Amino acid sequence: MSSRKSSRLSNSQLNNIDTTKVNKISQQIFIGVFVLSVIVQCSVLYYLYNLEDANCNCIRDWRHNFCKAYALLVLAVGIIFIALQHLCKGFMILYHIAGLINVYAFFTYIGDLNATQCTCAVNKQTNLNTVMRVLRWVLLLGGIATFMQLLALLGLGSSKIAASS
């Protein structure tokens, strides 16, 4: 009997250790993703602010302002998330909807800047413009994932569809 009791304790201790390791790993992944997100959003902000020069005649419509505001929002939400370690479901739904709008705005805005060969965007910031052209496709793929997360948050995932069949 004592050997069973000690094996239960060791299994329990192992489960606690496994849970602790998983939590530490997930925190490290989150911090890594957050750092990468900060770098990307700061690059986007730098790129967009360079297009606001008085001598620059690039397209500046609502998409420019939305992408800039969204980059600031992502930075703020990341800091809030780290401080609180969670966000309410309603806020996450709004955050995902804003993310989808950002995917559209960023994708079309960067495409239009390149299509019109805007000097400030294409020639003066050649390397950063190349990064933004790649990032727009990455964001498009991320937008698909965001759309799926939004469906899951709203409870409209594939399990509901499969259950109704």
C-alpha cells in the first residue's frame, strides 16, 4: 500500500512538473512572439512615418492612418496582455475584427504604393519596402488564421458544423 501511495505522489509531482514546464515554455514562446511583433510593428510605423514627409506625394488615405493606428494598438495590447496575462473574450473579438480590417488595409495600401511606384516608398526605402511587400503576404496568411480564431471565439467553428450534419 505504501508503494502505491508513493507512486501516486510521484505521478502527481510529475504532472506538476510537466505543467510547470509547459507553462514556462508557453510563456517563452509568447514573449518571443511579442518581441517579434514589436519589431514588425515598429518597422511598419517607421515605414509609414517616412511616407508622411512634406515632400512625399504618396497615397495617404484611411488605410495609411488605420495601419498606423493598428500598429500602435498591437503594441499597447501586447503590453496590456503581459501585464494582465489575459484579455476578455469581447475585447479579443474586437481585436480580431480590427486585425482583419488591418490585413485588408495593409495588403491593398502596400500594393497601391508599389503599383504607383511612389518614390518615398519604393526608391527611398528599398529594403524596407521589400520587407513590407513580403509582410503583406504573411499578413494575408495570418488573416486567414485570424478569421478562423474569430469563428472559434464566436462559437462558429467546424465542430458546430459537423454536429449539425
